[in-house]
Amino acid sequence: MKMLRRAIAAITLTGIAAAILRIRGKGGVPPERGGWRELTRPPS
């Protein structure tokens, strides 16, 4: 019985940690370099 309680507690804690990471996400600042840029024609 004690082992079953520990297993349930471990699964619950894992679920809580996963939910926190999912809600919180990575966030951060979007990159300032790279991505799309306007194309210019080379002089003919």
C-alpha cells in the first residue's frame, strides 16, 4: 500500500511540474537579427 501511495504521489508531482512548464512556456525575447528582410535589385 505504501508503494502505491508513493507511485501516485510521484505521478501527481510529475503532472504538476509538466503543467507549470507548459503554462509558463519558454517566453523570452524574439530574435532581433535574421528572419525576413526586404530584397533590393542589384544595379544593372
